[in-house]
Amino acid sequence: MAGLPTDPGPSQIVTEADLSSLPGPAQRYLRFMGVIGRPRDWSFRLAFTGRFRTKPDQAWMKCETWQYNTRLAVARIFHIRLRFGGLVPVIGRDTYQNGHGRMLIKLLDFFTIGDGTGEEFDIGELVTYLNDVTLIAPSLLLVPEARWSAVDAGSFDIALSDHGRTVSARVFVDENGAVQNFSTTDRFYADPKNPKKLVRGRWTTPAEGWQEVGGRRLPTRGQAVWHMPKGEFAYADFTPVPGSLVFNIRPGE
């Protein structure tokens, strides 16, 4: 996390006036998430347990993850640890920093077996940052770089710009404002017929439920799902570790 900013400066309290221009469902969502009356967050750290797979016909593998997000420079650091076949340790690192995304995968945390960079990863990692903060720390989106748009009574659109690039998603909420799903086409998957080719596709992260943790709202469990021509492919199934959630923490702490 070298090079990430550490000083957020003064933090303003979120007020009703800050929400007044937003679409109704977005206001309902932000109130449900408990942002009113709190200082605007600028970072968070969170761990997950769960399971992961890389192909629809592959058995699930247990995994552990942790991540750090900051809005001071719009950055995301995500690490996942799992064992292929239940034996061989594999470490994955997804990052978005300085406008660039990268997906690095290492066997035994030594041998590189995958290293994805380029425009598709820049876009994909930025929209994943957008997904993270939508589900965990929404006041990171109360910034000029974020645009909120009305859709209907149960959803709104959110767009985020960084380093000359803009990504967007549709957020679906219930009558209380709890996020039910997040949907975007600003992510890319490997073409099953040609793994070296990346294909833009619809990606969603349905939330199973919500819990209160230290006065904050946190999903109880969620998935990451590709909507592919042959059907849906859920490849990640994560449960947050409530005690690991820390807000407004400097990188490396």
C-alpha cells in the first residue's frame, strides 16, 4: 500500500441537506446505511471468509480475504488466499491504484500464474471499488466525482469518475433502503472459448441480508455473479467478518 495518502484532513458531518438533491431511493439507502450525523468516511478495512471457484463446473474452494479501500486517491487493495485441490496455496491480489487495475495470482505466493493489466482491468477494478463502497462505506460516494441518477421507486444509478474514466452501476433497494443487488456491465470475464480474450459482461453482487455492526450496516453474506450466455455463474460467496471492520484507518495500520 506504499504511496497511498494518509492524511484525510477535516471531515464534514453528513446532513439531510447533503441528500436533498439525490433520487428518493438513494436517500432511503443512505439513511438505512446510517450516514446522517456521521463524519464522511474516507477509508475502511474488512475481512471475509467464504468460498471461490474459477469455472462453473469447478468445486468450491474455501478462502479468506481482506481488503482496504480509500477515497483519498480512489484505491482498492484486495487479497484472497485459497488452496487449489485443498492442498496448494494460491494468493490473489486485485488492486486499483493511480487509475490502473491489476489482477495478480501467485502459486505458493511465489510463482506467478496470472497477471492481468490493461484497460479492461482498469475499468473492472474501478467498478469493483464502486461496488465495495456502495455495500460498505457509502459516504465515500458523497463526492463531486460521483453522479446519482433516478431510475424508479426501487433503484437508482450511480456513476464514478477517476483518472478520466467513468464506470456506472444500477443499485436495487427494498422499501427500507437496504441494497438487494448491484448490477453493472463495466466488468470483463475470460471468454470460455478463448481464455486470452476478455468479454464485457453483466456482473451482479446480490446481498442475502443485512446486520448492524457498531452502529453501521453490513451485509450478512453476498455473492459475485457473472451473467453469461449459457446462464448465471456465481464464482464468489463471501461472509464478512464483523470484528474486522474498521473505518477511517490509514494504509498499513
